[in-house]
Amino acid sequence: MTKLTTNPYKGVRDFYPEDMAAQRYMFDVWRMTAEHFGFEQYDASILEPSELYKSKGAVNEEMVNEQTYTFTDRGDREVTLRPEMTPTVARMVAHKRRDLHFPVRWYSIPNLFRYERMQRGRLREHWQLNCDIFGVDDVSADIEIILLANEIFKNFGAINGKQYNIHVSSRRLLEALYDALDLDTDARTAATRLADRKNKMEAVDFKAKMTEAVGNKASEVLTFLNADNINVVPDSVKTSEAYAEMKTLVETMKEMHCKVIFDPTIIRGFDYYTGIVFEVVDLDPENNRAMMGGGRYDNLTEVFGGEPITGIGFGFGDVTLKDFLISHDLMTTDIMSVTLAVLPTDLALNLEAQKIAQEFRVAGVATKVDLSGKKVGKKISLAGEQFVDYVLVLGEDEVKSKSYKVKDLIEGTEITGTLEELIEKLAN
Amino acid sequence: MTKLTTNPYKGVRDFYPEDMAAQRYMFDVWRMTAEHFGFEQYDASILEPSELYKSKGAVNEEMVNEQTYTFTDRGDREVTLRPEMTPTVARMVAHKRRDLHFPVRWYSIPNLFRYERMQRGRLREHWQLNCDIFGVDDVSADIEIILLANEIFKNFGAINGKQYNIHVSSRRLLEALYDALDLDTDARTAATRLADRKNKMEAVDFKAKMTEAVGNKASEVLTFLNADNINVVPDSVKTSEAYAEMKTLVETMKEMHCKVIFDPTIIRGFDYYTGIVFEVVDLDPENNRAMMGGGRYDNLTEVFGGEPITGIGFGFGDVTLKDFLISHDLMTTDIMSVTLAVLPTDLALNLEAQKIAQEFRVAGVATKVDLSGKKVGKKISLAGEQFVDYVLVLGEDEVKSKSYKVKDLIEGTEITGTLEELIEKLAN
């Protein structure tokens, strides 16, 4: 018989209890922080009709055509494993728009699938915290979303300005600049695409390409994109509403002790962003990259019909977070363990051990039994490694005398008594 | 433009916050109970190489051929969305067999996929609690698994013998009977298949079919299958080890105040069960069916090579559980809500409201802001419906005077003070 491999499918992960403990810790902090801001959890299936990703503006084309898991089901429907959560949440909001009380604050921790070439931090399945506020186009909501992102990093023990920075910009402000320069649609698209790549290009090349794209208006665009501060953008955009909005955001967040950096090169790839956009950047020099980000979008529910619904939100992946926590020595795991382990000295006592364990469990003491044939010394040291608090070694003497010993593995102390006495002590 | 549907893919569910609250409650009780017994959580991807399900004995053929979601990925690999968790966990145990300390107690709450014809309680995606003990073939482990199943029902508030019954049998005992009757392999297979359907057939038909299958040994097989009590099985099996094991199980569980019913018609479809098998049956006369079940299997890791690893475990689906809880009026939801809602009387005060909310949040008070344009009376009643404890109405007067009122929505009382005073009160 051919032996099957025990490896998981390429590009996905197995979560053994120790990996799961790290995952649980990350998800717990995500959940706790989102709920502290009043976000409610939702979820959906990973299976979506493929049409959802084919509609204009929903996601970028490259991803749909080359990177999704798409197949035909046994009923001849085309199905896609969701590559991102936003189309799903837009669908759900559109479905219940009449019953929802806006603004809606929702979060979810979905797993997402992309068929990508394999590299560090890129897997074919990852989990992603998604937080969105729907139905209010007001800078106070944009501020809240960025505060929430900041609070998540704080709750992981990270320090703003030391381990990460928050960069903000505005697609609306960029449009205000284009309006002031009277650029046509093609020039806008070309300039925006280029701006997105500014930090990956030499200044000279960038200038040349920008001149190709927008002609003699390149110097004004460059002045804007080089601004390291909201006050030094060209005067031509300072009368716009988008400028006032950005200024309010930067100043209010400063008052709230949440440092944000105005950075007009923040574009965010997706076409659907229309207002404030932001990214959180890792300050580790070895890994100086955007870890997460988001922004405001208008009318994400357009493809479903009805009145437009605006929103602001972000996505934050588990792989990126884990890399960040480990590289900054902030990783903690949420290891679950029992209070008591009952350790029979002989296999013949397993049944008796199980009976005793059950009495502790019924009294509310989390208890397990080591049913293996290992020597009792080994059983005790294993219990310690597994963070068990107490052990009860069960031999023939204990069964006969009905007097038992419980050893406190942390303190090294021992208590002796009847089962009732020991249960009472451990249950308290 | 054609409008897209807002419905989910056929046979799967969207989880709005209210649905999620029910799901969270069920998963929390599952988790808490499993961990009380010392089970550790693991997880894996839904994507598995299709070979995993094609190996002999892994799952039943009908499912693999007709009911899986199987497709070819962009790298020409055949992939399946897992239809059950057991092959995955067997793969994971086999992968780390040298590092694991047996017995291993593991649980997981995976989502599983089957392309099934649609009917009540049958969806194409469902979640399932899976609990297993690996590496110990001892009745004390079988007892523990059944105790755990019982404890889960108890923790949902259900009563053994009133709302559900636990039926147990043994594939080993059935084999002991076949040994005593000297049946050949074909006769054994035919008899076992038939036994699995006994409760769905008329007694007369059943007898006729059994006679077809095992000839003149049918009456002894019938005596066995009609036994409603371990003591009344044919004498020919009473000398077997399997009989002693079953008797120990039934009697020990009685001592432990966990009622189990010996029921030789419990077979469980999967081929891989080899020892104790059990099912938990709903006692609602409208829905008198098995809700969950499991059993002992030998050498589940056989297809991966190496020494055999034995195990005992069960699966318990979320849809079945939800139906049970609702029909017995045991459903509770785990609704998360904030402590405080800040309610600006005018959109122009949203930013000020957000600043105040953030001060409460930083002090540890879960707080949200109603950023909508609703009237303040409506905002207050909505906060109440959303289980918010306190509201702070923010108008021009409050902003000017810096004196704020917090209303306790449960008690109906009010406290007035500076922001610092109110934060101190709510934070405690």
C-alpha cells in the first residue's frame, strides 16, 4: 500500500494545540478590543457565488482572474472561496438594509483564500480581522476606525511611534488636487497608480514617469506627494473640504494622544477607496512594511441596487500580526490547562482514577487522567510541563485507605485527606 | 447594470450578529466543557489533498464520490473541502506521533462541507465539535468520552433521560457474536448493514432479510439485537472480553450517575468503528433521532504508515444542536454589548462625542457613539434594545458647562458630574 503524506495541502497550516494557543491569544485581543468599541461579530461561509467578485469595482481584476480558488459545483454553479471579506459583508448589509440601525459597527475574523506564489508571510489561507462602520460619512467615524486599529496594537503591548507608525492620507484630497490641476480621467488614473509605487522607485525615475503621466503639472503633484505634514501641501487644495477633513483628523487624533502621520503616498491598491485611507507600518528596520490598513469607500453595495451605503473599515491579517509580535518579542500564548491531573500508578487503576476525576469535575474542578502506561515520575513531570496546577497520585494504598494526597506543583506543598475534603479544597 | 442577488450561496448560512450570538453561546459551552476534561484545541485548513479521502476505510464511498466539494487547483492538484474532520486529525496525529505524549485529548470545531440534497437539518456547510482521545485502548477512555458528551448536554441545561438518552453498543461485541456463530465475512457485512437499519424496518421484514443474510443463525442474531439490557444477550457472547468491557462500561457509568442504555442496534455507519459505539438520541417525540455519536476506531493512521494508533471520539453538529436547544426551550444567546453609549443631540457634536467616548474607553469602559442623525429619544431607546447599560446624552449645554449626565438604563437613575467623576464611577 502506498503511504499518504502527513503534510497539509500546500500553502495552508495545521494548528497544533501550541499553534492554536497563539492564534487564540491574537483572536481574543482582536475580539476584546473590537467589542470595547461596540463592534458586533458576524460571519459567513467561505463559499460565495463567483459573480460577487466579477462585478466592477469589487476587487482588483488580477486577483479575480489569477488568484482565486474558483470551481464549478455538482449543480453547475460557479463558486469561489472568498479571497477577501468586503464583498461578503457588503452583500449582507445590502440584504438587511431595511432592518439595520445605522451606523452599523461590525467585525469578523474570516479565513480568506488566494492562490499565490509562495513567499514569506504569503500563504494560500490566512485569517483576517475585518472591522467596518457602515452608514455614516463623517470624520468622527474615520477617527474611530483608526483609534480602534491603534488600540489593538496597544493591547498587544506595542508602542505607537516606537514599534509602529500610523500613516494617513485621503483619496478625496488627491482628487481635490486633480480638480485644482484640471486633470482628465486618464491622467488621474496614471498619477494615482504611480503615487502608489512612489516609495519603491528612485526619485528621478518617479519624476520622469509623473511628467509622462500629467505633463507640466508634475511639479505640483510632486510637491503634494512629498508633503510630510498636512500644512505644507500646495495652497491649491487648502480650500477643499477634503483638506479641512484631513486637518480635523490629524489634529483631533493628536488631542486624543494617538499619533498619526500625514503621508500622501498612502493610496491602498483597491479601487473602491474614496476618502481617508491609512496604513500601520512596522518600524522594525528588517521588516519596514505596511502591516494592515483600510479606508473609506462609497457605495460598496452598489452592485446590489438601492440607495448608496458608505463605510470605513480595515483588514488585519493573522500572519502579518504574528510576525510583528514575534519580531518585537510581544508574543504570548493563551494556553489552557486543567487544575488537576489524576495519575494512576498502574493501568489496572485507570477506571478508579476516572471515577475520582469525575467527582472533581462535577464539583467544578477541571480534571484529566493520565491513562498511559508511563511511570508515575514521568507522569508528574509531564503534568508540570502541561501547566497542570495539582496532581493526585493514585496507587493501591490510596484506594484501600481512601486517604489521598494532592500535590501542588507550583508551591511544592501537599495536602492529605478524604476525597470530599480534597474536592472541597480544590473547588474553592 | 444587472443587480446581484444578496443571498448567500445555496445551502450555506450568513451569520448576522444575532445568529452569531447563538453560535458563540454553543461554541463557548462546547469549548468550556471539553477543556474542563483537559481536551486541547487544534485546527486545520478546510483544504485537504483529495487523496486523503480516497484511501480505503477512511470515509464511506458514497460520500467521496457523490458528496464532496472536489476541484483541481491552479497548480493541477486535486483538492477537497473537508467533509469530516477525522481524516485531518489522523493526518496531524500521524505527522507528530514522535513528539506527542499519549493519550492525546484533542478537540476542534471545524466547518465541514458536503454537497447534499437540501432538507431540514442538512446544509452544505456546518460546524461540528470533534473530541478524540488517542493512544489508549481502555474502557476508562470510552467512559470518559461518553461522560464528556453527557456533560455537554448537562451544561446546555438538558436532562439525561428526560430530554435525551445515551445509547451504547459495541462493534467488538457484535464480532464476538459472529465468532460464536462462525459467520463468514460476507455474512458479517450483510448482518451488520441490516442491523444498522433495524429501527427503520418492520420486524417481519427484518427477520426475513436477516434469515437471507445469515441463514439458520438468524434467531440468535435477532435475540442479540433485541436485547434491551446487557444481561439478556445470548450466553454465547458472555464469555468474551467485549462483553466484560461493555458490562464494566454500563455499570461504571451508572455509579457515576450517567445513565446509558445498552442498545445493540447502534452500529454507526462508518466502517472504521471497531469497539464501543454510542449515540445521543433526542427524546422529543417530534424529532426522535440521533443527534450525535461516536465510537472507538483502531489504527486510523494506518494509511500514513507506522505503528497503529487507536482512538475514541465523537462529532456533534451545530445545526442539530441548535434544533435541539430551540425545541426544548434551552437556547440562550451570548450577546455582547457596551457599557456606555454617548449620544450627541446633533451631528455637529459627533466629534466631541467621539473624544468623550475615547476617554471612557481608555479608562476601560466599553463605549460606543451613536453617530447617526436620529433624534435623541430614538437613540436612547435603541441603546436600551441593544442592552447598553448607560447613556450619556451630549448637547451644547453639556459641552459648554462641562457637566454631564449619565443615565442608568436598567435602574432608571441618573448621575451628574464632570467627565473625570463619571469615568471614575463607570470604570468601577
